[in-house]
Amino acid sequence: MNQRTTLKINDNGQLEIGGITCEKLAHDYGTPLYVMDQAYIEDMCSIFRDTLKQEYGDGIIAYASKAFCCKSIYKIINKMNIGADAVSGGELYTVYKAGFPMSKIIFHGNNKTYSELKLALELDVGYIVIDAYSEADQLDELCSKFGKKQKVLIRVNPGVEAHTHHFIQTAKIDSKFGFSIISGEAESIVNYVKNKPNLSLEGLHCHIGSQIFEEKSFSLAVEKMTDFYQKLKEHFNIEFNVLNLGGGFGIWYSDGDKAKTCDEYASYIKIITKSLNDCIQKKGLKKPFLILEPGRSIVGEAGITLYTAGRIKRIDGVKDYIAIDGGMFENPRFALYQAKYTVVAPNKMNLPNDKIYSIAGKCCESGDIIAENCNLPEINEGDLIAVLSTGAYNYSMASNYNRNLIPPVIMVKNGQANYAVKPQSYEDLIRNDI
């Protein structure tokens, strides 16, 4: 377990988050329950923001909304003076309704609809990231209609594939995102977009993967992107004002991952900014405004999910199952790609973990599993179960499968708890039924 000041085992052997025991949170709000550590979120925003300023200067951290999106998170990150990205009309609308400054929004997506592009223009977003020729055409026409000139970036593929624990250079161009530098597509789309009268081409964007621990992969991406900037400058007399290098910083989920303190996460920013500063000087480039888009690393470890153990099923010689009152409807990541988690018994943290269980959900699916082969104390019906590092891609991917209710989200800080997202009701489920 990656303990910290705001996530720790107290003297009574109970797990606390934000100064409140999991037992009290479960009693007051019920289970299943998403719990978010607001102080941790604020600390991560501060560390990323301040490190970027100290190590590079001109740039912004833009929180990647897809990790966890609701009005509360935008109010927090606005207070922390960082920006955000959005990838759908729904995320854009949520940002707007939270009172967030839309000039600090970067709008992404490989297939933005006409209505989404229209909404982005109406809301005056800062940048729109182009990912198709026809998108450039459609956006240019919309800008003409609205009498606007929109700042845009182009998403490119730098030829770096990064995964959890390794990275490679590749000429692979099979991706639904971006234009390949290696194939020449990136150069062609740059020449196409820069001639659009209602679009102001400010720079390029890339994103090399997610849950990346190998920090050298970010340096390689910087090298490839600045090589391309140098080529555009020398061959076509094009110099850009902006470079967006995306996110993808790896976090701790289980014992196989490196546990970092908040301060240690600054290493991701430092290696990117050092590489960029070196490349700018070596290649004679204009220093671009740098955008970085961490999401999971801001909210992932901030979140835990609380459950109540239901039926215990013991299959002799095979395995023991704990059925919880949640499942793939509020955490589909194991069912989708066997994501690993750490599971604990928050009321029995001082007992030996001498039993092995698999944690099963309540959905009508054999694949509805949250975690397998978990070392826990003896669990009985009614005991609490906590899954750690669920702040990213859990609530945001939740559904009403089997007409289960999506759990509420609680923000905790300094011993206080408040709803960030209220509980659903059965009436909410049928509200739009005809």
C-alpha cells in the first residue's frame, strides 16, 4: 500500500482517507462509494504546475478530463491555476457549467462531430486539436460562419510507442490518432491547415501512451517532435508557438508498480523539460509554449472505492470468491483489460493477510471481476472492502449495466466529507424512458 499523510492506517488498525475512517464514510454514505482525497489532488496539481514553471517557464498543465470528470474537479483545478483538456461535447459542457475559464481548454478527439465543434466555438475554447483533413475543412467553414479565427494544434504520431514498463521506436502508423511524421502525413497536414484562412495553426500535439513508467520514452518523444519542428523551420520556414506533449505518466496500482510520493512525480515533468530545453538550444528553435496533459497521475491515487462484502463462495481446491455490492458497472477496467488493483480490508488493516480471495461483482457476467488472488484477512459478510487507486477511469467509465446505480462521489479533506456527485436514484434510471 502506498501510504501518505492523507491515506494511512491509524492506531486502531483502520484505514483513513482525508482524516476520516472508511468505516465512518461507509456508515454515512453507504456503499459502493467513490472517495476522492482532495488534498492529494491539490498537491499533485501544485507539484506539476510549480515544476513546469521552475524547470521551463512558459507553459501550462492541462488536466486530462477523461480520467475523472465532474464539476467539482474543475472547481478544484481552477483554484490550482491549471488548465484542462476535453474530448467530447459532454466534457466541454461540464467544464463550462463549472465556471472554468474556457480559454484554458484544449479540445481533443479523432471524430469530433459538427455539433461538438460548433459548441467549442460558441464556448470560445483555447485550442482545438485537428485530427483529420475533413475536420480542418469543417472547422474552417464554421469559423467563417461565426466570424472567428480559431487557434488549432495538429495531432501527430512521432513514431514512439510507450507502454507500462517499456518503450520502442517504431515506424508503425496504424493508429486512429494523429498523422505520422515518418510517413510524411504530418508534413502534408501542416501544409494543408496552415493555409486555412480561419484557422491559426499554433503548433503540434502528440501523446505516446498511458501508464508509462519508462521516463526515457518522454525524452525520445521530445527528440522526435523537435526534429520535426527543426525540419519545418529549415525546409518550409514554419516556426510554431506551441508544443503539446500530452500525458501518460504511470501511477502506483499494485506491488509491481513503483510507489512514489507526490514530490517524486515531479520527475516526469523534469525529464520532459530538460529534454526540451536541450533540444531547443541544440537545434536553434524558438522556445514553444509547452502544454502537458496529466490526468491519471493527478486523480488516480487520490481515489479509493468502498464496498460491502456480500456472499462468500468457497470452491474447494479452486478459489474463494467475495461478492461485493459493486462490480463492472462502476469499475470495468479488469473486465476490459485485466487492470491490476490493490484490495484491502479497511477495518482489519492490523490483521495478517493469510487468505486468498478473488473479488467478484454483482453483475450477470462471468467476467465481472474486480481483482483476483488478493491477500486479505478472513472476510465475512458485511465486512468492508476497499480498492485503492480508483480515482481515474472508474467513475468516468461507469455505466448503469443491469440497471445498477452509479455510486456517488465523495470529496474528503481535513476530516470533512462532501458530495462531488450525488447518488443516483431508480427514478434517475427511468427518467428518459418512453
